[in-house]
Amino acid sequence: MSGWIASIVGIVLLGALVEILLPDGDSRKYIRGVYGLIVVLVIVAPLPKWLGMFGNSDAETPSSDQQISIDREYVDKVWTQCLERDAQSMERVLKNNGYPNVKVVLTAGQGNIYVVGRVRLDLTQDAQALENREDVERLAKKRFPNAEVIVVGT
């Protein structure tokens, strides 16, 4: 409430200053019109909030004893899709570096945010990757620096 009153006082003081600085002529009436619109907007700004006070807002606003819960099944589904997308992306990186048959399986890390915790690289179907195991592992660590990299097929 005090912020609203301060806004009104501020707009009135600004109006007095503008009135002093305004040049005479046709532009004066247009500037006054815009200023009047701003004054009206400042005055009616809290009305929607006040009108909401008188209505039944219990259904719209959660009370302090209500809790918001996370749909864990949905989050797991989204994380699974992200892991699959990132695994396909890693397979494309490996393919572009000459290792077309490396299979990548990603596992999410622990916690409430999406983090790749483990990268499993299956080199059994790619002889070139088997010969250059360190290079394949380096590419995986570059893409997922905080993940544990496990190489299978050595």
C-alpha cells in the first residue's frame, strides 16, 4: 500500500516537473494526454489485486499447508529421453572420429538435476575402437568430463 502511495506522489512530482519543462504549442496537449494516461494506470494498478481479495481465491492459491510435489515418473521419463539423446550424440561424435560401431550407454547421476553419472562404451563390435581404446575414452571424457567412463571389450 505504501509503495502505491509513493508511486502516486512520484508521478505527481514528475508531472509538475514536466509541466515546467514543456514547451508551448500543439505537442503540449499530446504530452499532457500521455501523462494523464500514465497517472490513471498508476492509480488503478492495485485494483486487480484488491478485487482478488474479495473473491474466492482459495482454489487458485495454495495455502501454506499445501505442498507442491514433483511427478517423479514424468521426471524419470524426461531424464531417460535426455540420456538416450546424449548417447546418440556421443555415438555420432565417435562415428565422425572413425569409430562407427561403438555402442554408448549413459546412466544418470544421483541428485535432483540431470547429470550424466556413468558412460559405458562397448567396443566389442568395432576393431578400430579396440585398437584406439585411449582415444575413444578421451572423446567420452571430453564430452562428459564429470562422468565415470567404463570401457567394455578390451
